[in-house]
Amino acid sequence: MRTKEQVKREILAAIDRRAEQIVSLGEQIRRTPELGFKEVKTARLVEEAFTGLGLAPKTGLALTGVRAELRGAAGGPTLALLGELDGLVVSDHPLADPATGAAHACGHNCQIAGLLGAAMGLLETRAMEALSGRIVFFAVPAEEYGDVEWRVDQARRGKLEFLGGKPELLRLGLFDDVDLAMMIHTTARPEDRKAAVGVSNNGCIVKTVRYLGRAAHAGGAPHRGINALYAASIGLAAINAIRETFRDEDTIRVHPIITHGGSQVNVIPSLVRIETYVRGKTVEAILEANVKVDRALRAGALALGAKVEIETLPGYLPLYNNEAMAKVFKDNAISLVGEAEFASVGHRTGSTDMGDLSHVMPALHPYMGGARGGHHAADFEIADPVLAYVAPARALALTAVDLLWDGGALARDVLKVSKPRMTKEEYLKFQRGLQGRELFDGNAPHPASPRGGEEKR
Ligand SMILES: [Zn+2]
Ligand SMILES: [Zn+2]
């Protein structure tokens, strides 16, 4: 019988023997960035790697997800180790795909390398013979919530319901047999040092907005037009004006972009499209800010007598890192990087669909270093490939060993003290309840106005 320490040492040695291969997988993915739900090449690479290890992966989950599992002794809990497949559009990144603008500017390529490396270490050492329960290796699509129009279109065609990877996988039942889940996100923030765990992350809802005006000759007859761009810019200015009503402790973030701003310069724009998130620390804060954002958007339509169509989509719930799992990760991370290189960080204002998982099961989303530059920025790059690609493999595998050792005792403890905030059914109901579409007519009759409020042109 091997001791836990022996198994861990063997896993570390196995991962180190594969270090070059793990780095090269991470680099290969970095050079093949794909957008969410379209990670076809990356998914194939994961599938081939899993198959090469003797696993039997299921593919095409929520379009591109790949899942495989390892069984230990019967009766233990099931732990999912996750890696995110997608890049995001940062067109001026030096490694951006020239056709799509996709780049790995959030380091998700490191997650996949780490996931594959963890699988290698656990398989090669037959670690499951000493563990109970199951480990699910899950490469998941579409963490970055962008490319919204395309995704909405996929939803209309019935190919998706939720527009983020983990929510969609949850809906499809692909986490029904999972008890707890973890992943490791790469970080470029110096304050995170080599490994870090935060407390929580903002959640968000997503909005698509269409200002509808009327086209007219911009030189000859602008009075005949309704300028949708001006309506939109007043809506955006109104959003900026309400920022001072947001409380610091709610960490609200609203950051709209115009995705279509007019068609031809000598035509008064009749259509402007906007996308935005409304992020916040709690669901209540997000919903409150959302009411104000909708009001601000209507103001633009009202000023110009345009129409505005506001579509609200479920985004991601706030992330709450499970403290008991965080402790297990922290001990392992310190054993790998040293106490001085571990950081405990507070609340983060980005959002992740790991937040959704954290509402239905104990979940952990820590960070490991190795990157530099800005996340989602053109200067994001891998500074230390061993730390970025190999260290997460080690930390994932060691944490899994701790959780599933001794009949899965630690994992059982985690489950005992952590009551999920929602059942899966409650989660689905809540997210579906956020969905809404409003058409506001800024030129609707107004009884107090001398001409009935309606402008007749
Ligand atoms: Zn990101
Ligand atoms: Zn990310």
C-alpha cells in the first residue's frame, strides 16, 4: 500500500517527466486561439490527448466540450477538474487569429495544458487505485461571454439555450453526477504572486440593445430622419451619469460597446446596436443596477423619438470560492511554490461562469501565475511556461489526491459543511427568469404634451 505522500511524489515525478510535452500542448493551443462554442481544433486536441491516455472521452458537449472520467474505489464523491477551451477577441494581440481576432489573452490555454498534465500524472501513476470516487476531466467551452449576436442566433436555432459554457453544460445535465468542481485560472497580476485564492467574483447579466430610428438623407433632409446614433449616445451618457449612484461595496461595472453604429455616412443612422454587461457583487446589486441601466437606455430613445429594444440575457452568477476546498488547494500550492509566493486575495470584479457552478456545488477557482501583461489585453503573454502550464497540472492532481484519499474523506467533509445556494432546478428557473425583451417607443403619445406628445413627421 502506498502512502498518500508516496502517491503525490510519484505524480509530481510523472508530471515532471512530461513537462516538455505539457508546455508544448499549452503553446500549441496558444497559437490556435478559438472563440467560445467554436473551439473545434482545441477540442480535438483534448480528445486526442485523452484517448492517447486510454480514456474514453465524450465530445461535442454544449457544442465543443470534452469530458472523460477516471474511477477509483466505489462509493466516493465525484470531483470535476475543469479547463476552459476558449480565447476571446483581442484583434491587436500579436497571436490573434487574423480571421476571427481570437487570442488567448486570458490564459485559458494554460488551463487545458494543466488539465491534460494532471490527467497524465494521475493516470501514469495509477493514482485512482489509491483513491475513492471519480475524477471527471472536463474541457469546457465558452467562458468568455462575447460574440453575443452569434450566440443569440445559435439559441434561436435551438443549438444553445444559455450563452455561456458552464451554464449550458449544467442545463444539459453534464454536471448532474459531479459533487464538487475546481479549475485553476492563470494570472498575470503581480499581487497574485505564484498562486492565489480569492473570496468571490462579480456576477453579471448581459444585454443587447437596438436603437431604431429612421434613415434619411443626412445632407438634404435630416429633419425627416430619426438619428439612432444620437439616441444611443444619449443612452450611453445617461448610463455614465448614473454611475455615481452605484455603491462602492456593490462593485458595479457597466461597460457598453457599440457593435453597429450606422451604415453609410450620408445616411442618418436608423439602427445602432449595443452590447453591455451589468456586473455586481451580489445578485440584488446587479438587478438594481440593471433597472437603472434600462431607464438610462430609454432616455436616449425618448430624446430623439426613436425606439429602443432592450434584450436582457442571463449572464453569470457571482462566484463564491468554497473555503474548505480553498484550504486544500492552498496547502498544496504552498508545497509547490512556497509560502511567500502564495496570496490570499479578496473580491474580484471580473465574472466567470464558475460562479454558476459555485451556486449548485462546492467550487474553487484559484489562480496560478506565469503570465504577464493585462488580461484581455494585447500584451498578455506567457512569461514562465513551467509555472503557467506545468504548475497547475501539479496543483490540480495533488488537490484531487487529498480530496479523494481515504474513501474521499476530505471531499465528504467539504460536502458536509457546504450547503449549495441553489438546486439545479432553482438555478435554471432563476436564470430563465432574468430573460426579457422590452420595446420602448420614445415617440409614444404623452397626454401632458400640447400635441399629445407624438411628433408627426
Ligand atoms: Zn477572461
Ligand atoms: Zn479567463
